[in-house]
Amino acid sequence: MLKCASFLAHSKKSQMQDMALRIAQFCLQNKDVTTDTQKNSAQFVLNVLANRRAITLAKDKNLLGEKSEEWQKTFLGNLNWIKQEVEHSVWLKNGARLNVNVFQRSFWEALNTYRTLSVSAPTSAGKSHLIKQWILELVAEQPGCSIVYVVPTRALIAEVEADFQSALSEEIKASKVNVTSFPFIRFTDDAKPCIFILTQERLQLLLQRAPRKTDVLIVDEAYKLADDDRGILLQHVIERVTLINPAVKTVYISPLASNPEVLIDESEDNYSERYEDVTVNQNLICAMFVIVVRVEIDRTGREALGQCGRIGLFVSHGFGPFLTAVERKNHQSSQTGGRV
């Protein structure tokens, strides 16, 4: 199986990459039934997939054998390791090296080449992480740049803002850069770099109060443009930003969108791509609505037929599906559960 995985890992098809990743993952997670040689072969497969983060995680959890570096000491093994390291690395301005996967390397080059981009990639492919690193590089290179990062929910605002505040903590303390999730007017006249993390509603308020120059516009979860009211508002604020700033660099990011090219026009300055590179295994859980009929015995011994509510979630726990139902009776709710 590991030999098959070593061939499948070179494929461009996501199904083949997924199978290779599952084989390597099985070998590492079942360390009691696999040998050190098999674990090293699994590490080789992960290296071919450019999945260095998985290798690092396996080392941190002590899933690799004691001689996990032995295969790298051979001439061909060392040559392959160095080749993958060079091909899947990005050098930052401060001299640091950023390990990236196949998708991230291609996306990084596109970010530095094109003016308008629309990219689709699977969840956990590293889209947001790469965008954050690219923005940090931009802030270091362009002291007065203004970046607007649009996300659909307040929960995502808190997450993205925390990431930037952590990465730029020293610069924020020294008042060299502003990171905010509110449409503050005082930041619009500041000569320092500013990163706005906003929903479309907050961006609309910012544009109404003080339209300003925007160098980069990032639209995360761009598929939300297809929503009804909020999708229309998102389209409106994007058009306003591009109208005020004709030279703005716009980046649309979507997870697993089949047609990212519809968001941009065909031009030499525009770039769209649908990536399917597999970096993690994903399992889907099917949820369905059910009607559960429950028979109760009252104090007189009569059968009372009651109907439970409408929610039923089936999740496999290894011993068959488990049913959770919500019962409504006498205007009170209670949960019942049992195996079916």
C-alpha cells in the first residue's frame, strides 16, 4: 500500500492525493502495528505531497520511529528532500523561510504578479494563512498602505483580527501600524499602515463616513456574493471601493467553488484558478430530519401515543447510528436519545 501511495502522491488529481494521504496517515497513527521502516515510508509520502506541517505534527506527537531521518541520509533520499524543500518554500523579506504546499506556492506567485485574483481551494489548504503572511510582507514594504479585509461574520472578524494583532504586536505597541475591526474615521487620515477587518456592513459605514485610498481589498468567503440581501450589499461595497480606487488590488477567496472565474473579467492582469490539492482528509457527516413516534404508558395502563419533535441527527460511533430527538409536550422541551 505504501508503494502505491508513493506513486499516487505524484498525481495532480485530488482523489489520488487523498488516497495517498490516508495511507500515510494510517501508518503513522497505528504505530503499534507498523514498523519504523513503514513510518519512514509514510514520511516520504507526506514529503512528496509537500505536507511538511503533517510531518512536523507527527514528530511533535512522537508518531515517527526512532530512525525517522535515516532515509534522508541516502543520496537519493537527501536529494529528494532538498528538491521538495526548495520547490515548496517562500523566502520572506526578513530572511525567514516559509514552508508552503503546492497550492500556497502557486498562490503566492500569483499574488505578486496579478492585480485581480479569484481563487478557490479546499478547506484547510492554507488560504488565510498565506494571505496573512503576504499582507505582513506588504505592510513591511509599503509604510502607508491601506488594506481592507472583508469577512462575512463577526466571529471571523475576531479570529482574523486576533491573528494580525498577534503577528504585529510589537509594531502595534510602537504605534507603527493600525489593526482595527471598526470603521474608525481617525484611521483614515493616518499615514501609518492600516488593516481594516470588516463585514460588508461596517465597510459601508466606513465608505459613507470617509472614503479613502485603499491599496488592497481582500474578500474572504467570496461565494457569499450569491446571498440575497447581504450578497447585494457586498457587491455594492466592492464596486464602491473599486470606483474610488481604480488601481486597487482585489483578491477573492472561496472554498471549493467550482467557478471562481465568474467573479473577474478575462484580462492579462486578472487571475483565477480552482485548486484541488489535498492537505487534510475530510469526512462528511450526514444529518437528516426524522419523525419519531413514541409510545407511553400512563398510570391507568393505557397507551398514550405521543409524537416527538422533528430533529434527528445520525452520527456513526462505531456501534451504529445514534438518534437524538427533541420532544415538545405541554410547551416544554426535553431531549431523548437512543440507538436505532
